[in-house]
Amino acid sequence: MSENSTRRVNFALVKISTEKIDLVPDVIEENRPVKINAGLNFGIDTGKKLLKVLFKNVFLQEETPFITIEISCIYAFDPDSWRLFVHEDKGLFILPKNFAGHLATLTASTARGILHNATENSPLNRFFIPANNIEEMIKENVALSLQPKA
């Protein structure tokens, strides 16, 4: 599927999982800078035609983490849409950069809501996952092997 393709992709968010959430409010020092490290990963289940997007944010102060959140969203595709991304000749499932960015943005937004819910009515509620352009984390099309790892 090319970047400029106009074919409709039918997919649905079918599962949200909080893989990890660690909250450590007592290490925060007021008026000290906070750094956020972000991570993003993709995986597929070819048999079930599922794509997993894993999003992680770690909030640090002086290199000490005080919030770690890692969530995953699983997206299901109808068979015709799945085939748009399958490249049997290369043994790869290839997501165009823009579409991968869209799914990553949905996943990051989900993480933002989970973090708010976990920190509501606590001092950590003032820390948000930034509404940055998550798509910028994806530099090129996302290519995943069609063969399961041994």
C-alpha cells in the first residue's frame, strides 16, 4: 500500500492493556526539571490479523523515574485491509509511516487517559503525557516480519 493510496482500511481497537504503571510521588523535588523519555513499538499476530502498538513514557527527575507508564492497544483488521499491508515477496507486513503514526497517536492518547485516571486526586496528576506529534517518532514505514519469532 503506497503512502498516497486511497483504499479504505477497516480496523478496530479491540483491546487496551496497561502493561506497566509505576507511580513514585515521594521522589519529586519542587522546582527541579522533569525529563520525559518516550518509546514506541509495533508487533503483529498474522494468524489473527492483529497489530499491537506499545507506547511507553517515563517521567524522570535527576535521572530518577517517578512515573512509568507502558500501555498497548491491539487493532484488528478485516482480511482485505490486512492484505493491503502484506508483502509476501519480502516476508513483511509494512505499515505506511502516516498510518503507523495515526495508530501510535491513538495509543498515546489512550495512555494519556490511563495516566490521568491512575493519578487523579494525587500530586502526580499535574504530569501529562505531552500532546506532541507522536508521528514524528516514526521516521519511515514500519516493516514487521510475517514470520513469528522462534
